[in-house]
Amino acid sequence: AKEQMGNSHCFFEKEWNSNTESKLSLTRKLRRALENDELLIYYQPKFQIASGQISGMEALLRWYDRDTGMMVPPKEFIPLAEESGLISSIGEWVLKHVCTQMKHWLEGGYPPLRVSVNLSPQQFQDDKFVDTVRRILQETGLSGEYLEFEITERVLMKNEETVHQVLRTFKEMGVFISIDDFGTGYSSLSYLKQFPIDVLKIDQSFINNITNDPDNASITSAIIQLAHNLNAEVIAEGVETEEQLHFLRDKQCDAVQGYFISPPVPPHDFAGVLKQHLV
Ligand code: C2E
Ligand code: CA
Ligand code: CA
Ligand code: CA
């Protein structure tokens, strides 16, 4: 099953290429895709090293373009959605779907996993964003403690006051906050003590060649220490090999995410992934 998933990922990386369509026609198609429910969510498990169990998953947006029969990679259409303002509606769609799915999984007897959703900076500029989140949690009946928001350092640098208040409100709802792509953003770390951060996600560019690049190895170790000193959890993304996992385990990293454990999978395949990792 693992090989099959690997292949479907390769298919998705290779076939689509950004020259095939103009920005404008893509944006138009994206809008239609949203209206016609042509977007999908894949889930990638997060693996807790100490327990050897799945502790949660990240929701990753997919767009199956029916015209071409290809998957459009998020790095092609998320920036378009951000530029065109469509990201607010897409973000709402994602959140509604993820919370509904998670509620369904919990009711179906899944262990209490936490699902994370990526947020774009533009979503924080929407005055109604907090209310939308609150409403979706209410409507789906999902408790905030099962939800985590992944934000990047870009978010924290913009409209500090507003962002601060929004994050506080999310904390009050029990929602977890993580810093995505940690280490790739801004040089100032002072925001770490200003904002209520629960998780640092070490960017995959550090993990890539962690076992033969001493610089990446020391940066990774330092981030792990930093996270623990701040009483935050730390997770490494883009873990592809056993050697990387062993390195991270030795450095006391809490969790890993990456193809070595599992690629992102469609929701109906997630039960299988969970079963593989039951101790
Ligand atoms: P990200 O949040 O940093 O997500 C991690 C990306 O790394 C995902 O790419 C994932 O499929 C990929 N990945 C996971 N494990 C491995 C591995 O072992 N090796 C390698 N090389 N890659 C791995 P994906 O799914 O293509 O998503 C790309 C980006 O699109 C995400 O980066 C995130 O910034 C954005 N994105 C995805 N879904 C959403 C969404 O719902 N909302 C927003 N605002 N952004 C999203
Ligand atoms: Ca992420
Ligand atoms: Ca990331
Ligand atoms: Ca990234």
C-alpha cells in the first residue's frame, strides 16, 4: 500500500506544470472548483516518536482539475487564491470539511487525534475569521482541542496587534497553534515569547540532509532545545529515511511527519495508516 501511495504522489508532482494555463484562467477555474466541490483534502499522519503512535494529522488541500485530469499542486494554486482573495472562502471550505471529517472519525471510535489546518496570512485580515472558526466548531460539534492551526512566521510579522488577539481567542477555544516552516522566516525570535505557541515545526529543508550536513544537524538540535525550553512541542517535517528518524529520536524530537511514515493520503485510506502504527 505504501508503494502505491508513493506512486500517486509522483504522479501528482510530475504531470502538472504551471505553463499549461494562464493565471487568470486558473483563478477562474479555481473559483469554479470551489463551487463545484472539486477540492479534496488529504491527510498526512504525525508520528510521535516516544510512543510509536500516530498523534495527529495535517490536512493538505488538493485540487483535482477535471479538464486536464490532473492534480494541481497547492504551491501553484494557494498563491493564486491568496492574490485573488479567494483564500477566505477556500479556507472556510477547508475548515468545515476538516472539522466534519474529524468529528466523524472521533464518533467512529478513532483515538483522540489532533488535526492541523494551514492558515494563510490573508485569513487573519478577514474581520469575520474568528467568528467563522467559532461557528464551524459549533456547527460540527468538534471541540477546539482536536484542532491545530499551522501558521508561518510571515503571519506573526503582519498586524501584530490583531494577530495577537486572534491567537489568544483561538487559545481560549482550546485550539493549538504551531509555527510552520520554522527557521526559514525572520531572524527575530522575540515573537516566540509574545505569542501563545504550542508547537514548532522544523522545516524540511533542514531535515533533508540532516545526516550528512553538520550545519543542518546543529540547527535542528538547537530548534529542538529551543522548543523544549519554551515548553513547546517540536515536530520535524519531510522525514524520508530511517536515519533521519533515528537522528531526531536521539535529539529528543517529539514527533515526525514525512514519507518515511506516510505520504498524505485521502481520508478513506487513513484508517489503514492508523492500523499500521498501532502498538
Ligand atoms: P506545508 O504546510 O509546509 O506542507 C508540507 C508539504 O510537504 C506538503 O506539500 C506535503 O505533501 C509535503 N511533504 C510531506 N512529507 C514530505 C516528505 O517526506 N518529503 C517531501 N519532499 N515533501 C513532503 P503539499 O501538500 O504539496 O502542500 C504544499 C503547501 O501548500 C503546504 O506546505 C502549505 O503551505 C500549502 N497548503 C496546503 N494545504 C493548504 C490549505 O488548506 N491552506 C493553506 N493556506 N495552505 C495550504
Ligand atoms: Ca503545514
Ligand atoms: Ca511546513
Ligand atoms: Ca513548506
